[in-house]
Amino acid sequence: MTAQKEAPVKITNKDIAQEFLNRYDTFLFDCDGVLWLGSHALPYTQEILNLLKQLGKQLIFVTNNSTKSRLAYTKKFASFGIDIKEEQIFTSGYASAVYVRDFLKLQPGKDKVWVFGESGIGEELKLMGYESLGGNDSRLDVPFSASESPFLVDGLDKDVNCVIAGLDTKVNYHRLAVTLQYLQKDTVHFVGTNVDSTFPQKGHTFPGAGSMIESLAFSSNRRPSYCGKPNMNMLNTIVSAFNLDKSRCCMVGDRLNTDMKFGVEGGLGGTLLVLSGIETEERALEISADYPRPKFYIDKLGDIYTMIQ
Amino acid sequence: MTAQKEAPVKITNKDIAQEFLNRYDTFLFDCDGVLWLGSHALPYTQEILNLLKQLGKQLIFVTNNSTKSRLAYTKKFASFGIDIKEEQIFTSGYASAVYVRDFLKLQPGKDKVWVFGESGIGEELKLMGYESLGGNDSRLDVPFSASESPFLVDGLDKDVNCVIAGLDTKVNYHRLAVTLQYLQKDTVHFVGTNVDSTFPQKGHTFPGAGSMIESLAFSSNRRPSYCGKPNMNMLNTIVSAFNLDKSRCCMVGDRLNTDMKFGVEGGLGGTLLVLSGIETEERALEISADYPRPKFYIDKLGDIYTMIQ
């Protein structure tokens, strides 16, 4: 890991904010904890994004949430009055589908994917021409029986060559048991959307994608290829899609061990930690072997807007 | 680990079988894969257990299955025509309850336990006077909502000082999310019934207790105290309950990494691996850093009965 040797700079006034904005042409944003908390936009989110657009900055949104497709994300942005195109959004579900296509080189129309996760994964696969099984199939909602599950009694689908696993709030024994059967086949690739152990919601911290993927990893005695932040698969896809000059890019996020690590290990010109999500100022300044320090940090993203005015 | 230096002896005739029986006064049996496979008794299970009783041997049954209570196990034995008392049975659910009582020293009538697992755990706790929450409570069967779950909206129960987690085929997001809330409290102990990643059933291998406990361990960033085989908590409880001479005890099981490890690390006089469960002859003879070799092995337990006749 390339350590951030200089102490992080807190953005506290107009001059620092202006200097920060001048340094970068492209901003990569994490979403939850940065732009909004669940279904509530953080203060001045719309205003700061509009300001950046007016300044000619390129905006890209990078989220480890795999439950929604990119299309569904554009609607979430629209509900906050923000006009964002599908092409500007990278979810860990989309990154997993890109990994299946560009790295594993599975063939659309031939190879199939078993999904342990919500609709955001299967929708992205479908757009690339891949048939997916599992996921939110309602036949998986019933209690598991080895002798009755339609996924076992007819045998496993021989065309399934990959499992993509992510957060699934419909997790049950049926889904875990059938997914394991596919993972027991050496020829089936094992892809995890993102390693996050938890996610914050309404003042609580709930089990994240990583906690489910690690359960499957333990039962199958296999390790997944993780696709979301901080994995470089995701960054490489973004840099290549937009032909970015990494030195003029800044990653903005609320987590040291995913967002800041993603920006630093990816060699981006800068990183901005916002304290409106999961991290504290103390953690931002701490030197740790587990995660890098950010180049800049700020209480919340919208403060840049109010400082610049 | 005390390695078994001599090559394992295969019991193949009456002389070896007789010598094996003469060596030990007490036999500790794993159940599934040794006495039965699921709901089917293995050949001559009833006969060999009756023979051992006639020879004055002490029989103890030690299972990592926490889904059934010891009382429920006596009924399973009875269904195969075998008369076994509750006191002869040690499940990982019972071992966990003993750990809560004797090691953690929680107070019955005051301290409560949150259970992630099936009825076998709560029933054993109840017999010791502990109130348990969670488990098979039907309010946990409904889809999870942070703002509607009765386990969150009224606040966590302040008297819960321990989580016991085990195999739960009713696993869902509601159970995982609420269990995590208790594990996020430093004062709440974290006990796992058993580490088994999988268990065999009807020609398949399905996710075991360990795969669920490891999910909770990952989301909470904590490690559980495991109670089932091969953990010594279980053996110490048994040795103490029966005042056993360990040198005259033999552990009989079908798994190298739990049953044989349990017998060898526990310093029992002998171990017998049966090949009617999950292991092969090749694995029994292999020298591995991960698990010990057995002292004796045999195709199936009932063969001792037919050889002796």
C-alpha cells in the first residue's frame, strides 16, 4: 500500500476548498454516507454536485451496493433532484458482471451464472446477455428440502460456470445450500461483489455482503474474487471506460478501508474522506497498517458548497 | 497435538476386534455417520451397542448436532430400538449450555441468552433455569425491517449477556441482523456450538453450524468460543460427569478433524475411525498436519459385532 505520508488536510475554509477543487478534474463518489444516508439526502448534496458540473468537473459514482442496478440508481438520484446518467454509475454488481465478461470471458447465450444476491446483479448480467439463475427466484423462498428443492431434484444446471454472491436480505438456508452445491464444483468460478462486513442504517450496523460471502467461503472452503471497492478490478474498469488521467482524479468516500484504500492503492491523485458516514476525525488522522490516511477530509461534502459561496 | 505415531490398525478379524474391545471400558460415540445416516440406522448398530452393554462397557454419545435436545435424542435412539438415557448423551447445544453455566457462570433467573439456532439449545438452557430469546421465535420469521422488528424497536434486552450460535435452517436476515446487534455489545459473550463447516445428507454436503457462526464472526469482527468437538470444553464436561479414567476410553467417530482430534487431543486411550461416514481409508492412513491419525479404523461399526459372533 502506498502510504499517505503527509498528515491529512481538513477542509475548513474557502481557500482550502478552492485549492482542493482546482487539483482535480474528476471526482469519484461513494454514495451512501457521502451523498445520502439511506433515503435522506445529506445537506447541500444537490448543490455541490451542480456546482461541480458547472465547474466542468467529471462526476462518477462508485458504490459497493449490489442490490440495485445502475438504472435503479439513476432513479434514486432523480428522487433527490439530481440528473445522473447510467454510464456515470458503477455498482459492485455491475463490476461483478464486467469481471465475468472481461476477465472470466464467459460466453453470453451459453454460460450461465448462479446468483446469491438481489436484483441489481441479475439485471446487469441480463444487459450483457447472460442468463442468471437463483437470485430472487421465488422457488428459493420456501423452506429447504434436499429431496424437494427443484434446484437439486433435477440436478444442477451444467451451463452454470460462475457464482456471483452479494448482499441478500432474502438469505435463507435454501439459497445457502444450493449455492454451496455449485461452489463444490471446481469448474465454477466464485465471485464476490464486495467484502464489506456491515453497512450502517438508521443508527444501527447490519450484516453486509461480506458476511454472507464469507459464510459461503467457509462452507465451500474456497476464496472468492472480490470485485467492489477496494478491489482494483473496479478501478481498472472505470479508468478504461473514461480514459482517465488518474493524477487528476479524487476519490470521495466515508470509509477508510474501502474508499480511501481504493483511491490510494489505485494511484489516484487524491482522496477526500467525509465524516458524515462511518468514520471519525480520530480515525482519519490515525496511522494504521490496515488502511491509508486520506489526503483531505471534511465534516460533510456539502460544506464545500457552503464554503465556496 | 499428540500425534499418533504408529500406523492405524484396521480391524479386520475376530482377534483384532477382541483385542480392541478388551482395551477399553468406556466408548464415546459420534452418532451421525457412525450409528446412523440421517434417519437410517447403519447395519448391526442395535446389536453392537447391546453387545457392548452385555460386556459391561460404558456407552456415551457425543454429537455436534445442536438442533435436537438430549431428550429428543433419546427418542431417536428409541426409534432404532436402542434404550439410551438422557445422561449418556452430550450434544454441542448441551455443551454450550454447560459452558454458560460452569465457565461463564451466568446466573439462572437473571442473565438471559440470545440464541441463533434451533430448539436443541434453548431446551437445554431452560432445563438449567436460563431464559433464552430468539431461536425459533416466530416473530423472527418475518422479513426484517429495522423500524418494525419488535427485537429492535423496544431496544435490546439488557439482561442478555450471551449469544449462543449454532446451525439454524431457519436462518434469515432478521435473525442475523438482531444477533449482530447483541454481538456488538462488548459485555455479551459469544459462544458457538460447533465449528463444522458442512454436514452430509442424502448424498449432498450442506452448510453446517460453522458456516453460520463464521458469518456472525465476520460481521461482528469477533471470535466465538466453540463448545462442540474437538473443543476440550466438551471432553472436560464428560470426564468430570462420569469420573472417567481417560486411558480406558475410546472415541469412535467418522471425522478426523473433529472426532479423532477430540480423542487424541483429549488424551483418551484410543480412537476408532469408522469409514461409514465422511472419511476414506486413504485419509485414515495419511499423515497430515491438520488432523491426527486414528489408533484403529474399520469399515463400519457393526462389523465388530459380526466378527465377534
